[in-house]
Amino acid sequence: MFPLVEFPELVQHYAPYFEQVFSAEAFIQFKRYVSGLIVSENKTVDGINRLFVFESRNQSSLNRWLTESPFSLKDLNQARLRLLGSLPGTQIKRNGVMSVDDTLLVHYGEHFDQIAYLWDPTTGRYVWAHNLVSLHYSDDDTDYPLRFQLWKPTDVEALEKGLLAAGIPLKESKRALKAEAPHKWRNYLQGVWRRHQHRPEVAALYQSKLIIAEQLLQQWLAAYPEHRLPVTFDNWYTQPGFCRYLDQTLHLAYVGTLAESDQVLLKSGPQRL
């Protein structure tokens, strides 16, 4: 890989749209990092840092910029959306749609904050991964994420304490699972949480992917009330509570998919489509 003697033309052209988000030093690190992601085959901090023969910095400076984030991620995302909104090809259009989904960010190790052992349907096995819930925009010309939030695995101890503090009894017959089958104990607590999540003090104990999706949509409409676009999602999100929230609270049109094994409960009885 050849070293960089200047920032790529693409970075020089678009970086000014983001300058107000950063301090002068952080803005240089932003340009270095984006340049490395575009150009470098080795996209680690060390690999990106080695690219530059100008604006050289110690590797720890770029690492600190990434880990401590001395800037507002919200402001950075807003600057990105302003840029996309200023270009005809990426402006939000009346025939566009929003979609809700989550993506596994797979890691080859277990020692990461908020990582979990999750089922990957694409490979048919469990993997260590972060799970990113996103609200996406697409039309005939473009697509890009609007908002996103990392799902955090259940803090089982905090959930148990929170449920008890809220006066919700836990079955004594289930307590043996805490030592014998921790995953079943976690699933039991999550089930109790789901049945009582209508109570604010219980809802605050855990954020499911469905709650995160609701929040992303609510935040989007609060910031951009003029863009009330239809929402699409797969069968995992096609759940009664989420659909009611879209229809009755946000007043958004939606299209949810169903698996072959799913049933729809109609007044005439359950029906498989």
C-alpha cells in the first residue's frame, strides 16, 4: 500500500460539511480516519496510522479519538443527513420508504463491551457480535441509514433487582435456573419483563430491539415531521405491539412481512397467509 501524501480528493471535497462538529485537531483525525477507511487494505488503527507521511500522529492519538469520541455522535449524524439532503440524488423523496432492521457486527473474540452470543440466520450458527438496530431510508436512486442504536444485552442481575423493586413476584420454582441454566433464567426474567413493560419503572430496566426501533422512529419524526414515510420490516418485527405503536401512536403506514409458519388472528379466527 502506497503512503498518502495528501488527503484523497473525495475527502477534501466533502470533509468541510463536517468541520463544525469537531475541534481543529479532532477534524484532522476525522479526515485521517475516513481516508484510511477508503484507501487502506488494513483498516485497523495501526494500519490507518501508517498510511500518512503528512499530518503524522502517534497511533494513540487516533485510538483515543475513536474510543473517547471528543465530539457529538448526534451532531455528526445530523451533519451527514444535511449533506445527503443537499444533493439531488440523495434527498428524501415522497416515494421513498423507511425500513427497520438489525444487523450483527461479528467479532472474533469475546472481550468487547456490550457483545453477546447471538444466532446468525445467515450462517446458521451462534456468533459473538454486537447487534445494531437501524432505521434506513431507500428509494429508486439511493439508500442510507437515518438513525441507529446499539442493542445492549440484558443485565440479568439488574433486571432481577429491578423487577423485585417494582413489586413483581418471581416464581420460587424458577430460581434454581439461576445456577443450573443461566440462559433459561435470563429468558424467564425477560418474559416477566415483557408482561409488565407497560409500567414505566419496568420498561426502564431493559431496552429490547422493538423498543429501540420505536424510539428511532419517534426521534426521526420529532426532528423531521415532514417526512412521514411508510415503514417496512421483516417478520421478526411484525409483532402486534409494534404494529399498534406505528398505527395508533405514530400514525404511520407500514408493511410487515410474515413467515410461512406465522398466523394472523382475525375476527373469524386464526389464518395462515
